[in-house]
Amino acid sequence: MNCLVTGATGFIGTALCKALQHRGDSVRAYSRSGAALPDGTPSTAVDLQHSRLGLADLRGIDVVFHLAGVAHQHADDALYEQLNVRATLALADACLCAGVSHFVFLSSVKAMGAATNPAPREENDCSDPADAYGRSKRAAEQGLLDLCRGRMAVTVIRPALVYGQDARGNLALLDHWARRGMPRPPPGGERSMVSRSDLVALLGIVADRQGIAPHIWIATDGEAYSSRQVYDTLRQMHGLEPGRAWWPRWLWRVGAAALDRVRPGGAPHWDKLFGTELYSNQAVVRDTAWRPRLTLADALAAGGEGR
């Protein structure tokens, strides 16, 4: 199969390119920087904020994996709209012109908006997203379905928080915290997550499906993790003794409120740390051959993500 991957040098893109090559697929890698993949394979530089892929880039491609975009960072709303929505739809339109048969879009559970209850959410259990990132992912999803329905297969994957070796974002921040002996978080709250390895396996499986009916699936490992559990797992991974919960709960609330003032926008930091955000993987497990293999402890163990 001839594959094209955008965001190829990112945390998920590098692993996806490696997995596709390992199973014998041909891969064209595109990234904003044009940096090489870890194995030395070159990627082609393209800044989707200002450039577009053309027919020459897409000719002969069977499946496009669109991973590029603005992720969890504080950016202007206009940038989310430009990169996560307009660039996505422009790429899909070019795929239609080039005869690409399948467009796989890496979205996010944030496209589903805030939960209305603590039960694990299914694909149709959505509310209006509260932040620009979630709104842009939802708009891109809907735009793809409208543009490509009946013309090209579209698969949307909504992963929960992705973990693995060298993870970034909030997980990297918590790892930094755990290694430096910061206080152990109080109990409370649970959230869904998924390993990078399992997510990459799912992307490969859905790319092989037949037909052009659109699908949207949530990807989680089926577990529920509290901030305390993640902290304890990270400490154990580094060979450290369990941390001490020497901050009272009220001080955590004060600290979260201070972060809200310093970094406004999006969900309150208390909710990010101790809220409940659970999602169900039952639909994708029912509809495909995919089964998550790893938990957080497995994936963060030495060499665990590769097994």
C-alpha cells in the first residue's frame, strides 16, 4: 500500500511511519521542518499554514494519514482554524482530485466537548467544545464528512491522551514533577488514555478497511487513570520511592486557580488534573480487529512500548 503521512516527525508520526514501513508499505513522509525520521528516512518539508500538497505529491497514493496540525498549545483561534480546519479540508480536496481512496484523520476526544456525566462516553455523546482546539477538530471532522461522503473513504480516530516513551505535553510535565520530588497528587478524578503503540496499530488496521462509508472511532486502552496513579507509575519507572502527599487538597486548588490566571483559556487546571474524563473504546473493538495491548505501566517500562 502506498501511504502518505503528514506530521511524520511528530510523537505519533514517527512511530506510524516506522510501523508502516515494517509491514511493507511505501511511505511518503511530510513534516513542517523537513527533518529526517529517526531511522534517517528523509521527510519533505511543507508548512500547511502557507502551502498545500498538490497532485504530484498525492499521485499514486492509496491512503493519506493526516496527523499534522496545531495541538494542545496556546495559539490564536485563527491558527487553529487555518491549520486544523482549512488545511485539513484543502488536503482532502486535493486527495479527491488525485484519486486517493482513503483519508485517515487523527482528531481528538476534545472534539466531543465537555462531559455531562462521569460515565464513559461513546462517539455520539458530544457537547459543544469549550476551546479553540476542540472546536477546530470538530469542524474538521464535520467538514471531511460533508466533503468526502460517497466520494472517498474517511476514517476519523479520536484518541484520548496518548502516552509512550518521550511523551510530550501534560504527561511530560507530570513526569518532570514526579522525578523532582514534587508532592504526590491527592486522590480523585479519572481519565482515559491510550498508548502510542496501540494507537499506531489502530491506524494501520483502519487503513486496510474496505468500502467508503465514513467512520468515527474513539481510541483508549480501556483503563481509567487518576493523576495520583500516573504520578506513582512515573515514580516507579524512574526507580524512585513513592512520593509523599505533603500538599493539602486546598493548596492544590489554590495552585490550580493561580495557573488559570497565568495561562487562561481552555478547561480549568483543577479539572485537567482531577476531573473525570472517561471514554469508551467499545465501538472500535466491536467493529475492527483492534485490541489494545498495553497499559501505562507497560508502555513506560524500559522497552515496554515496543513489545
